[in-house]
Amino acid sequence: MDEAAAAAQLAELEQQLMLPLELEAGTVITTLRPLDIGLTLPIDSLLAEARQASETGAAARVALQVDYDTHALQARLDSFAAQLASTTPLNLLTETDTFSRSFVYTPALTINMEQAVQVIERRLASPLAARRVTLELVSDPDRAPEPVPLAQIQPQIEAMAALWDGIVGVYVYDLATGETISYNADTVFSGASVMKVPILLQAYANLPELTEKQRFWARTMILESDNLNANALLAASVGGAGTEDALVAVQQMTASLQQLGLQHTYQNLPYEAYEYLVLLNGYENTLWPTAGRHAALYRGRPAGTHHTRRDWQSVCNAGSVQHGRRAAARTIQRKPDGAALPGNARSAGRESRRYPHAVGPAHRCTGGTQGRMGGRYAGRCRHCAVAGGRLCAGGVSLPGN
């Protein structure tokens, strides 16, 4: 081949080399246009090298080489790596034996830059090769995972809610960004043990320093969901002890939550205290009918829960909460002719042991129920243990009620 024919062939190869390359890394694909990195085929230099080699009389064979801007290629690869980091998946584990779901965050991978440059350079100089390049991904130990946007979690929450047999309420408020995600945010739910978090706030806001016993109550209330220790901590928050002081604290806590903007988050009675306060000790229920009393004891709305954490600092500042013992107005009034337990039954444990052998109207026993008495789990339900160890029939009304 003479020099003119070689020059024409090189010009034709240069046109093929200008076709875009597709770069693939994981599930992400981007396009690299050779013109964007200043790719050129040095035709004159290649012909000169071939001319010099042919002076020996032998056929000259010259390797095809290309020129490009290495900084421009590196910038494109850096941009591609950043795009990969923004697509970090958030998966939901559903194949579990227990009734739970877990979010799994996969740390972002990055491009193996050294390998990527070598592979791309070879492909840029290969006009007849495929125009797609698969790049190797490696973990970067020096790079912290990017925060997962809340919007990426929203569909996972909806998928999780669809798996549960019931109504799910979720509200997440990011204090740093102000982002929120929610599901049934304005639906009012029965709060149950969720109210133990506001009880903890009530204690921190009203007690200058927790004693060891109060810390024990707080730990077991949160970690073990201990109802009686929750009542003890409530009573201590107003400087007292026993169920009646816990009732004062409950009303005080509900008023504080309303001041924070939680209009639908409230507690009306201490835990496990309906029989003692209303049925036995004669307090009149002025808040809700008996048929709905369990549902109305503890209420909360998902969209209201973020106020507690958002306003935590203002609540805990010195002097921000001014409450005195027995300061809150009671919405449960004692009947003048109501039956009362003998003596001053201050602790919830003693109250449960003072029950007569009949049990409250809401009680149903199957013989295998695990209940609590005095802060400990009994072998059978609490009412049965109170009734002297005999299995009760359930649904028995107390005398005079």
C-alpha cells in the first residue's frame, strides 16, 4: 500500500473512531463522545512512523494510536462516579420469620479509575470493536455513604404498609433538611405504649435530676414496656407516688403536649388503672363512654409526633415548663358515694393485690394469658392471680358497678 492509500484508510478509520462509546457501570449507562475529550487520530505522525520503518525495505506495520485530553476524560469519569453514588439502592427485607421489615442500605460503589482509563483508551483506539465498555466497580473505604433522601424511603413505607393487616400510620420529619414523609399522617390512632415516650419527656421536664430508682423506672418503661414503672415515673414527676399522683401527672403531661401543638396526642389514665380509679375508687369518667374506654385511653396522630422532638430543647430549658404537684385539673372526678379501697393504696402493685375476687367487666381470661402483677410477670393473668390463683370466668362486674 502506498502512502496515499494509507492516508485515505486512516481518514476512514478516524470517522469510525468518532462514534460514541457507551460506558456501563452496574445498572447505570452514560455516553462518552470522543469529540468531548478532544480525540484525534494523528494521521501525519502515523504515516511518518510507517515511512521511517519502510526504509529498511521490509513491510511496515504501525500500531494505531490516538490522542485525547486526559483531564477531560478524568472529569467525565468523575461525573459518572457521582451519578452512580446518587443511585444507591434502598431495599426492603421481607423474607423473615418474625413479623418485621428491615431497610437495607447498600453502600455506594465507585469506578475503578485506573482500570477504567486503560479499558477506555484501548477501546478508543479500536475502531472495529464494540462501542460499549463495562467498567469495574469497587468499594471506596474513604468515602462516607451519601444520605438516603426521604423521598426514596416513601415507596418502601407504602410497600411495608401493604404487607400489614391493619391501618399503618407513619410520620418522619428530618430536623436538618425539613423534609417529611408520611403515611396516614392525619389519622388518629390508639397510642398505647407509644405514650411512654411523652412520659419520659414529662419526667425530664419536671425532675431536676433522676434518682437511680427513677432511672430504673425509665429504663424498664422503655426497654421492657413496663406499665407499672411508667406509672411510678409519672407520679414522681409531680413529686408524689401511687396511682392518684400518676393521674395528676397524666393530665399535666397531656396539657404540655397540647402546648407543643400535639392536639390529638393525649393520655387520660395511668396504665392498668381503670378498675382502681373508676370502678373501685369512685372516680367518675367524664371523658368517654365505657364501651370505648380502651380505644380512648391513649391517642396519637402520626403527623403530630414530630412536634415533640422538634421542640425538645425549648421544653427542657430551665424554667420552660412550670408545673407544680397536683397543678393539673382532673377530668376524672371522684364520686361522693363511690366505693373506695381500704387504706392508702399508693403503689399500683398493692392496688392490684387489693382487688376483690370479682374482676373488671373488660377482663377475659383464657387460662394462658401472661399478665403483670406488681411489676412482675405472673404465670397466669393478673386478675386470676388477684383472685387467689383460680382461673376466673371473665366479664364479671364488680359489686356496686
